[in-house]
Amino acid sequence: MYKTKENVMNRVCEHYELAKNTHDVFVCAAYGSWNYNGMSDDKSDVDTKCLTVPTFRDLALNKKNVSFTHVMENDEHLELKDVRLYFDLLKKQNPSFLEILFTDYCYVNPKYSSVFDTLKDNRELIAQYDPERLMSACLGQIFQKQKTLTHRFGVQIDNDGYDGKQLANSYRILDMMKCIDNGGTFEEALNSSEYHIEFLSSLKRNNEPSIDKKRALELMEEIITEAQLLKQNFTLKDVVKTKEVDRLLEQALLDLFAISLAL
């Protein structure tokens, strides 16, 4: 579907253009397989997260924070999220929201570029806001993958079937947890599956004939057991700098509003 980095970036820009028709967009960034070296292929679509800045009207009338996903005709996902909610998710150490600070595929609204540059310059600091919470968030994602391994939208995949993508991503997240446990950076963790990327890419497309549904369920249980032990035994390697990150995100929010409202 998308064969080059330029193709992917162009699609991210198209998502941005669509979102800015109805919202003041801070940044639009790809999430998912394009951010994990070797996990994307010619069948991978482009899913994005667009962070929005509330307008003066939204603030004055106390409008509900923007948070919804627009599913496009080609089944790509454009997730819109109020930047205030996004900053909360960063503190909760949600990996899928942290990763957009590390992607090569993002388009930043030019008027907000200085704010995003500050966030990007401090992305590892933000990603280490609470490593224990990050490990918990990773484990939570694996549990979510387990739920959708044999069911899609609440409906069971045919009797002998399973979704290899969920199993492959569970392995990838487990690799992230191992890397973090060994003191690796978040950027290193994002690419920590490179040593068996061919296997994961094949598994993702259900091209591993030796793995049937029964074996897939067994492997998922093994992944969960190992992930639970990693979380249980995890110890901090460095002093966390939560107050520094709190100040950083608070200032970023003030700067966004100042620019948006031309203060």
C-alpha cells in the first residue's frame, strides 16, 4: 500500500489536512508498525494520532475535550485527542502515545513547532517519567492483545483461527519491557525486536504454519507469565524526575494556549 517513507509521510499530511478542517491541530503523527523497524510491510496502513488545541470558545463554554477516532474508508484510523488529555496520557506512560514523540512520520502545525521541538528534545525524560507505570502500561497492552487474539470486535474468529498481529505485537511489547528492565532508553525499546523481526513479520500475517490456534494461545500465556514477572521484579535504575516533567508539560500547555489565543 505504502512503499516508501515519502508515501507514508504524505499520508500523514493528508490525515493532518483532514483534521484541520474541523480542529486546531498541534501535531499529526503516525503510530504503529511504521515506528518499529522492520514491522511494517506493503500491506501496512497508516494510522495517526492528531493532537488538538481547544479554541477560546471551547474553553469559555467548558466544552468536552476532543477524544474520538475517525475510521476512514480504507480502514485507516485517525485518532483526535485534546492535547490536555494527551499530556495526562504521557504521565500515565501509555506507550502508544509516547511513541509519537519518537516517530519519523509527523507533521507539526508550523505555528506550534517551537513547542513540539521542546517536547521532542526532552522525549526520553518524558518517557522516563514513571518507569514502573510504563511497565504496568506495557503489561496492560499485552492483556488487551490477549483479548483480541481469537476475537475481533467481540466475535470469535473462525474455529481454528487467531490474529497473528496480536501475538506478534505481544512479543514486541515483551521485548520493550525486557529492554526497559535492562536500563535501555525508550527509543531503544521501540526497536528492541530487531533480532527476530523476520519471525514477527511472518507471524503478524499468520504465515507461521507451525503455530495453530492452540499453540498461539499457549504462546500468549507464556508471554503474559514472563511480562508479569518482569513487572513484579522491576526496580528503578535511576532517580525519576517527575517534577521536572510536570513543569515541562505545564509550560508546554501554557505556550500552546498563548500561541493559539495570540496572547
